[in-house]
Amino acid sequence: MKRFFPKGVFLSRQEDPDGQIIASYTPEKVLVPLYPRGVGMVPANTQVKRGALLGEEGGFAPDAGTIQEYREVVHPVLGRMLCAVLELGSRQPPRGHRSSKPQKGSCTPEEIQKTAMQAGIIDECSGELLWKRLRQMWEDPPEFIAANALEDLPFLPGAAFFLQEQEKVLRGLEYLADAAGTGYRVAWNSRRVGDAINGLPDYLSLSLDERYPAWRLYQNRHGGKSMLLGVQALAALADAVEKGRVQTHTVIAVGGDALPKTQLLRVPIGTTVEDILQFCGIGARPCHVAMGNIVSAVSVLEPETPVTASCQSLTAWNPAEVQLDDRVFPCIGCGKCQRTCPMGLAPWVVQEALGQDPIPQNMLWRVEECVDCSACRAVCPSGIDLTACMKQARELRKRGGLA
């Protein structure tokens, strides 16, 4: 029986980042995350060169500088993580580090995977290491892979980055598609991106619906045998293959009511939230900061929280605005979450079930199919965190703690 899938939700558009120009900012100090394994390799008070590997399995110096210490921080997205505190000693334009690279004509799938691993490239869409995503493609080959130039969420840097680095992104996409033995396309849903890719063959252009979550809705209609990849990771792969560069910088969108204007910034991975906000003009004024996209962002509690390769945006609100937004009211049974869910689930029913003792299993129907898009939380007029409810229900299903 064919299921009916609702059409997602239109989210209110915010002001676009200033002219879609990506500015560069380098602070005096960065906290380089040693991801994925927090083990430092360089002693404190040691001078390092640009691109030097600081951790046992990851973390590269974005510029020449001195290791001051190693510090554990609690990251709002990644949890506890060890960071190398690096005082930067130069102000050269970001170029990355040149290391060994495959010879021309020898980019085998194994070489591409090795290059992505050595460059420490992280896919900003999933937060996973790119070489691991390639391994997933080998184990379960997708019909095609797609570069994420979508704009179904208010301001994220992906589309603007693609517009400025289109040729490099396409080269990285082709390298990865060849390594995976699959086709490739560019996923977009805005006129400005569509106009920019007019020169591409039609079979490479994938126009989607403007509603969020556009990619999940597309997969539902076409069987889900495709994979979406971040444009920054693809550009980093092209740099790694062609120039032997490691991934040391990321592009983020910074905005919100507390800032005079929204901006796109290219910053070293490890730049702190505090430094970014000061550069953008917020100064010492109090504000509430969230990291992540508008429907699944998490609060930043520590000003020295470092940005990572998977961090795509920061939003700062005035305290008075946050106080209004944080209010939660009882569920009114309006059904907006159910009409919005791309998987046709009923989050409001799940939320009601979790309030009962014991929890009735029949009210948690198909919760394991939730894709964590957070559309239900975005449209809830009562401000209920339905995403957390769905996550709790899935965990209960796994443990079998149900009536």
C-alpha cells in the first residue's frame, strides 16, 4: 500500500547574509578539536607549522603558531572533547597544508579514501568523516550522490558557498562519485542557484521542492537510494586530491536579532563563538547563542566553544526575545506536527503516550522511522520539543521498556 507523505513546512525566510560575500576572519587563538579521538601528539609550548597534525587521529593547525595547552571542553553538539589551544603566530591567507597526494591518473577508489582520511575531511551535512561515508557507499551503493546546494532552511552557507566555489565542488563531487562507482547530481531549490548551474547538463541538475525537509521529501517519493553531501566537504576533497591540502577552515553563517547584520565567514576550525560574535559586532552585550540550523539548533553555554567543520551557523538573540520563545504550553491537539512530518508520523500522540504510566506501545507506532528533521518542533504552536519526545520513544523501543 502506498503511503501518503505530507509536504513539509515553509519556514520564514530571514535576511540573506550580507551580499552573499564570504569574508575571512582569523583570531589570535583557536581551540582545535582533536576529532575523532582526543589524544594530543604535540607537547605544550611547541611551535607548529601550518597544517601540522595535532591529534592522534585528527585536528590540524590552521596556521603557524604555538601549542599553549590541551583543554577539555563540553561541546553542545559533540559532547566532551579535547582541544589543542593554539596561539596563532601569522596572518597569512588560509591555504591549507601541502602533503602527499595521488599522482595524476592514479586516483583509485582506495587512493581517494586514503586522501580524504589524511586530510581529515568532515561532511558538514552528516557530521561524519568523509572517508567513512565513502565506505558506506561501497557497502550499500546509492543510485547517485548529490551536492547539497539547497536553501529550504533560513540561512545556511551551503548555497552561497556553492555559488562561489562551483567548479571546485563539482570536481570534488566527480572524484567521490568515481570512487563510489555511482552517478552524481547537484540538489538545489532556489532560483539563484538554478540560474548559476544553467551550463550543467540536465541530468546533473536536481531541482527539489522549496519546503523543508526538501531532501527527505524527495527520497520518500523516489525510494531513498541516494546520498546528500556537503559542498564544503566536496571542495575540500578537490583540494586534497589536487593540492594535498588538509581541511583547516570552515564557512559559517552568523546572524540573529542581536547582530547588526548577517554574515558569511570563513574561519579556522577551532575559532571560538565569543571571537566570532565580537568580530561580527556584538561586543560584550548579553545574548543567547545557538549552534546549528534553525529547527535543530542547540544552545551554546560557554563563550569559548569552538566551531567545528560540521557547524554551519550561529544565531544570536536578545535575552528578552529568548524569554518569549522559551515558553512551553500544553499540547492542544492541533495536528500540525503530523501534517508536517515527512514520514507521516504523529509526534503529538507520542508526546501524549510518554506522559502515561505505563507507556502504551500502540501509541508509539512507527517511531523508529523518525528521521530527526525537527520539522514537528518547528511548527508546534505550544513550543513542545517534539524532536526530543520522538528520540525518547525510539530509545524505549530499543530497550523494550513499554507496556
